[in-house]
Amino acid sequence: MRQLRGRLAIFIKTKRGDQPLRDFAKRYGLSKDTVSRIESEEQNVTIDTLQHMCKVFHCDISDLFPPD
């Protein structure tokens, strides 16, 4: 089973698609560095960040972690 960081990275990479990192981060109220670290599975994401992501992506927390 893929680790949660990996599953969150897949979610963000899918949402971002081919959008430039800076544009994507600005659009969703995240820092460019945070998005980069999430995608590279280096970010220890806080509950507050997860809650913010659910709000801006209009999803449930379980949606942030797609199954393998």
C-alpha cells in the first residue's frame, strides 16, 4: 500500500496537471514551496493545510488520498 504522502502527491499532481507550479499554488492559496514539497513527498502536511485543501478543492478528506 502506498504511503499517505504518496497518495496526496498523486492527488495534487493530478489536480495541477500541466499548470505552472506558481500559478496553481496562487490559485488555491498554497505556497509554491508547499506544493512542491507535497508533490515530492517531503511535506509533513498539517491538519489545517488538509482542511484548507478540502475547502478549496471542494472535496472530502478521503478524496485527498486516492486509493492505490
